[in-house]
Amino acid sequence: MRPPAPSQSAPASRPGAFLRFARPLLALFATLLFGLIPSGCRPRPPADLVLHNGREPETIDPHILTGQADGRIGSALFEGLTRFDPVTGSAIAGLAESWSHSPDGKTYTFTLRTNAAWSTGQPITAEDVVWSCQRAVDPKTAADYASQYFYIENGEAICNGAETNLARLGVIATSPRTVRIQLTNPTPFILELLASRVFAVVPRAAIERYGDQWIRSPDLPCSGPYTLESWRVNDRIRLRANPHYWDAAHVRSKVVDVLAGDSPHTALNLYLAGDVDFIVDKDMFPSELAEALQARPDFHRYDYLGAYFVRFNCTRKPFTDPRVRRALALVVNRPRIVERITRMQERPASHLVPFGTGGYTPPAGLEPDLPLARQLLAEAGYPDGAGFPTVEYTFNAESKLHEHIAVELQSTFREALGIRIELRPLEWKTYLNNMSKLDYDMMRSSWIGDYNDPNTFLDLFLSNGGNNRTGWGDPEFDQLIHTANATLDRTRRYELLAQAEARLLHVGAPIVPLYSYVGFYALDTNRITGVHGNLVDEHPFSAIGRLPR
Amino acid sequence: MNLLRRLLLVPLLVWIVATLAFFLMRAAPGGPFDRERAPASKEVEAALKARYHLDESLGRQYLRFLAGLATGDLGPSFKYRHHSVNDILAQALPVSLTLGWLAFGTALGIGIPAGFLGAVYRGRWPDWGGSFLVLAGVCIPTFVLAPLLVLFFSLKLGWLPVALWGSLPQVLLPTFALGLYFAARVSRLLREGLSETLRAPFIMTARAKGLGEFQLLLRHALRPSLLPVISYCGPMLADLLTGSFVIERVFQIPGTGAFFVNSFFSRDYPMMVGLVIVYSALLLLLNLATDLAYRWLDPRVRHA
């Protein structure tokens, strides 16, 4: 065995050894340090407009995307027969210049613009429209929004595999410039539907050639006002105006940078520092600063099609009894939630369909009535809450807001009805999983309308609706919705829908609506033009531009 | 030989970690395609699962994953549907590596002089000043420090950009914010190590021989005192190079930090497993590098 080297002798025995080793190390370190800086930093010419779009898009394939941030890019690149008006958000002519419909409202004929063209300069034909629709509804494409085709002849059958011939879809090219759409019912909101992304016209050749990666393929033909110039995940997408777009002359900003990030505070900082012209995404509003920011002249409030509500699991005791559900709905203090917790000037709503949806007037739901609530609870067998089992209130835990509302509801139910509620915060995917499996007692819920018509909220609760998720079903409610949607006269149709909504809220009460959403956007109107608050929260990029100073 | 054996162990350990990550991710409730909106039809749902092979048995999926891994293909991202995991890593890793390396430089550049001065002037004002900074650096979390830096240097003074990545000025604040905590740790380690060395008998011998103070400190005392710092450098570098969720979020930097956290929440299985592979390989290799550095610096290890 060797004796251990005496530690003190080693350093002294070779003076300078440290520096001898350190010098090459330091040199390597310095090279790496300064060598790496340029690789991470590539300066690019500035854009004409910089938008903060919220989260990184998961996909920008217009048929597959579901998120709002994704949709804004999808719409910038691809257009359908109609598109959203930048001011009102209602449907206006897109690739189609005009249309007409049959007296029964079931057949629409669209005429394409003569100057409708791909960004490559090729004309966009009726065949392109038909192929795009067939792709979207084909189950192989796996588009979540394929359900928007259920209003079109054979749309549902193709989507659920009952009909395998895509050519049987009720979207037919009758000439190179005309498309006929055959509906199963007179669908009053069909023009709004056609403006949604899942009806956008997409390039067949690129998709057939590149498959899943088609959207990042070189020289991608686009049908919308912009083309995709570059894309760095979690950083930015750069859009460049499509020179062959039919309305290219009115595209205000030629180069648009669309930033992606998920911190509202950073988005605000970027805006305050002038690096971002406009924060498009309403989720990028730091709710902790709601009161301070609302006072600023460059923060603009708008109502939009979103409803916050609570679901009851109608297949689980004690919520199998509608009297119990109604009793709970009758004690909720909505103004308190809006004033003390959300604090964004939301409108308390005892009804599901938000105010102003498609010009519809929602019926009043269950307004607070404590004696009636107690009476209903007693009738259900739980006088003063006696014998009422402890139930759970499930919510997704990402936002403090949901937690605060949960605590508020917990104390309301305890004080008013003597009911004990336990809180069950879940991480997002677990929450969604529990919702779809009906594994909950009560659950925080919300819904954002897909188009500006009350049907987008009411048809959720059809007995066989995939998004019902309460286990509740009522043939009479279903019948009212179906009759309404087969009715041509708008006034009569809205009456029927209001009857259905009243039945949902008063008789079935599988849900307790709390409030309708509002959005805020940050924008200095002295600097930027072309942004208008509207119910569908649509702000086409092509209309937005910097004002000359 | 020992080194070679350890180098050969790296792939084996990475494979074990990757396998664990693969199965643990799939044990979490909910799946990548669970969304608020129900799928349009059962056929749509089935087509989606088939496209990503989620309809196959777990064993088959694992074999598919191994086959991909063997060719260096980590698979498609389930969340970012037009990007493969390799695409995303190719974009995000250089950013995180740059930021991490710069922060490493900051940590050593601030930490070593501060620790050195603290030990040499032990109990006097440079030590107190240094200790205060160290304490602040260790105690103030980055999610507080970073916004404060932005508030002061960007929004109030307007000297530096508030966020984003792409130019030299944009690099400064995140580098400093990320490096400060580590600088504090390094400084503390060196101060303790150097203080102890200065009390060692061989220092007294060196002094007695009449060695100049400067030569004594730099040549004789510093070298053994750096050992704790060196052993900390491995994990520190691994931590820094793989990206910081907080800093990348505050400064909206397109690195890997965000993916680390978000790919779990979105059940982006391949992305998560890919990152775990990168992280574990980096950690193992850096630990190996630390041991090598030890050999250089400490003859006791070299001759053991």
C-alpha cells in the first residue's frame, strides 16, 4: 500500500501548475462565451406591425386548429367563402363575391371572385373549395371542428364514418366559379360558420405532397391576406402580405410579427416599452392589475361570446334530483363574484347565452330566492342541509380566479343551505379527463361561442351532445332546439330558442350560469388603427396598421 | 479505464431514465388530445390516436420509441403539431445553451472574485459587503429579481429591452438575473474553502519561507480552495444549460425551459421524454467533466 500523498506538499511542489491548467481552460471558456452569442442572436429587419398573440400556436392548419391564438394565424393565411368583418365581426364576402339562397333556405349558391388567387398567382377555383371542405370533414384529417359540417348534407355521416364517399358532401362545384352548398336545415348562421377556419380554402397539392408538415413547406400557397415567412417556436411568426390576395391593396401592414409568449406581465411590459403595438389576446391581460389598467385610456373593454358556469353531475346523488340543483342555483350571489373576485366589469348572468348574441334576448334564469331554495332542499329530503352528503367542487387550478370563485361558492352554500362543499383543484388535463368521464360532483365550466348565434351555446346541452358533460337530457329541450333550427323566421326561431333556454335553466338546471365574459385589449388608438371590439373577438390582422406620425 | 467505463455507462443510464420517463408520463391521467371541446366524432378521435400510434399497446409504443431513439429521432411533438421534437430542440437548445453558458460565466465572474475577497478580508468591510450580496443573491428568488430588474433598467431607465431574444442588449438582463443566484453560491463556497485553506499548515510553511502574499494566495491557497466550486460547477452548468422556466417566461425567451414544464402539463409525451434524455445526458457528462477537473486540480484524487 502506498502512503497517502501529503496534501500540503503537492501545491507547493509545482508552482504555477494552477495557472498552467487554468490558462487553456480560460481560453476555451472565453471562446465559448463569445462564440455563442452570435449563434443565439440573429438581427432581422423590423416589421411594420408587431402583435402579441398570446400562447404559441399548437397548429396553424386552419382545419385542425382549435385555439384562438392559432385561429388568428390560420385566418391570416387562409380564407374561406366568407370572412369576419374587422369592425362588427359578422360575416362578409371573402373569396366569394356574392351568394344567393333558395326560398326554403337550404341551398346556397356562391360565386367566387374573378381575382381570387393563391399566393403563387394560380386562380382559386370552385374545385379548391370543394376539396378543402371534403378534407376538413374527412375523419382521417381528425379535425375537432368537423362538427361545423353537420349542418351540411352528409357532413355528419361522413364525419362518423357512415358515409365513406367524400363526394357525397353537400358542397358541390357547379362551375369553375360557383359552389353550391346543400344544408340539412335552413341554418341562419351558415354565413358566420363559413367564415370560421374549418371552412378555409387550403392548397391541395402541398397537402398531398407534404402531409402533416405541409404548412411549413417551401413556397406554400396561401389563400388569405398573408403568407408565412418564418416561424420560431415560442418566439414569433413573421407574416408577409400575399401579393396575389384579391384585396391586397387594402392589407394595411405588409410585414407583421406575431409574438408568442404565455406571460401576461411580459406582454404588458413589451407593450408599455413600445416593442409591441397591440396585445391581441385577452388572456394576456394580467388580472391582478385589472383595476389599475382599466383606468388607462389605452385599455378597451368589450363583451364577447363567453359564459362562465358551474356544471352539476346529474348522474350522481344528490344532483340526480333537479330540486337540489335548482336550490343551489337559487342562492348564488353573482354580483359579489363579479365585483369582488373577477373585477373586470363582467356582467352577472343567470342565463347561459351571453348578452347580445346574434341579437337574441336571453330569458332570465334562476335569480336569488333563499326561501324557495330552502323549501326545495327540504322537499328533496335535506331540510336545512341535514343529511346532505359532502360533495366536491372541481376546478382547474391554473388560475387563482377559479379558486377564489370556488371558495366563494363554498361559503355561500354553507351559509345559505347548510351544505358542505369540498374543493378539488385539478391540473388542466386531469380536469378535462374528469369532465369527459363525468367523474365529478360539481365542476367549474366555461364555453366560448363558435359563431354569433345562441345555438352555439344551447346545442351543448342536447341529450346526445358530446359537449353536454352533465349527464342531463330532456327530450322536450331537444325538440325545441330542433324545431327552432328548422324555422326560417328569425323572431319565431329566437322565441323557440328562448323557450329552450328557459327550460334548461328552470326545469333541468344542470348548470348554474354565473357571468358573461369580457375582454380587454391594450391599444393606443392614436398610433394604431383597424382594431374594433366585437362580440366574436375577431381582429383580422390585415385591417390593422400603424398610423403615420 | 475507470473513465472509459463511466463513459460507457452514460448511454445505459440515459436509456434507463428515458424508459422511466416514458412510462411515468403515460401513467399521468388525461391524454395529449383531451380538450375542452369533445372530438367531432368517435372516428375523428380514433384517427387522431392512430396518427400518433396512441391506439397501439404500450409495449409497441415503447418499441417504436426505442427504434426512433436508435436513429436519433425523438418523434413528433403531440402539442406543436407541425414540429418534431428534434425540430423544437434544434431551435430551443442553442438559445438555452447560450443563455446558460453566459449565466455560468456571470456566476464565476462575480462569484470567484467576491468569494476571494471575502476570505482574504475576512471580517472586514469587503467581506461584509460581499456577504450581504451573497445573502441577497441566494434569498431573492429569480421570479422576484427578474421583474425588478426589468422595472428598473428597462421601464424606468429605458436602458435595456424588457424582453425577447435576438440582440446583445436583450441578453444582458436575463443573463444577470439567472447568474446572480449561482454567483452567490459560488462566492460562498470559495470564501469558506479559501478561509479554511488559509488556516492550513502548508500556508504557514509557505509564509515562513517568505513567499509574497500575492503568490501565496493565487498559487498555493486558491487551487485547493476551488475544489468545492469545481464540484458545484457540474450540476450548476447542467441546471443553467437546460434552460430556466422562470427566466425564459419573464423575458419571453424561446429556450427549452418553457417546454420542460409545459410539455408535462400538455402531456406532450415525446417532447417530455426528449427533454429528459437531453437533460440526463448533459448531467451525466458534466459530472464526468467535474471529476476530470478534480483530477487536474487535486493530486490526492489523481493518485488515489
